[in-house]
Amino acid sequence: MKTNRTEREKMTAGEPYKQFDPELIKRRVFMRQQLQEVNQITDNDDRNQRFKELLAATGDDFFVESDFKFDYGFNIHIGDHFYGNYDMTFLDTCPITIGDHCYFGPNIGLYTPVHPITAKERNADVEMGAPITIGNSCWFGGRVTILPGVTLGNRVVVGAGSVVTKSFGDDVVIAGDPARIIREIKQD
């Protein structure tokens, strides 16, 4: 068993890590430069191919509008038949996994970092994270925020403006701040 794990390995595993580690800073700077360039590309095919190259994994049918931002890219896994509207932000200190046939409205935020509550811990510049997992056939309205550690099942619809603070199972419509079940979905 490896005893000297890198800060990247600790970060991805959701363990406390030093957010100002030189390797992590280098990757964030590189990604900012790449995203600034890629988000300016007007040709859809070219822009989306470049986004795919920056992510850990995507399905074949992948389309994202411009101004897609993320920290690292190596922790983002997106399934097939994905559409992301304008201005998505994925903070991927931990894995973000999105299933097949998912559609995201504009201004979606998926946030995996967890900052300490106490000032003493925050001042030590140590951070943690928790993964986000989205099932298949999910649809998010505009301005949805998903917080660290959330898992959404299959065929979940999230209403516009919702803040999802906890996990939900399959076949539900959730909405609100914090999000709650407002309806179950009966599949044919």
C-alpha cells in the first residue's frame, strides 16, 4: 500500500488535502488558460471536441454551450447523450459522474469542495470534498446548484433555481431551496 499519497490523490479520494499544492495550482492555471481559449470557439464541433479532451471521460454524443468552467477536468465523467446549456460550473475536487441522457439548463453549478466550518481549520488552507453522482435520464432546469456528496437517481427532474443539499432516489421531481420531492414520476 502506498503511504506517501499525493495531494491530488487525497483530494480525489475526499480526504483532507492542501489546496495550494504546487501540482494542483499548476493544473488549475493550465485549465483556466485552456477554458478561456475553448470557450471562445464558435464552431460547435470543434469546441465540444476540445472540451472532451479536457475531461476524464464523455460519451460520444456530447454537447456543451460556451462558458463551461471547471477546476481540473480529470474528475469529470459524463455519459452519452449529454447537453449542457450556457454557463455551467463544475468544481471537481472529487469525482463528478453524470449518467447517459442528461440535460442541464443554463447556470448549473456542481460543487464537490467541502470547506471546514471552523476558522482555525479554514486558515490552515486544508480542504476536503465529496463526490457528486447523477443518474441516467436526468433533467435540470436553469440555475440548479448541487452540493457536495449528493447522489441523484435515474430519471430525476430538478426544478429551476433549486439547491440540492441531499440525495434522492429514482423517478422524482425535486425543487426548492433546499430541494424536496414535489412529485413522483410514474414511468410507462
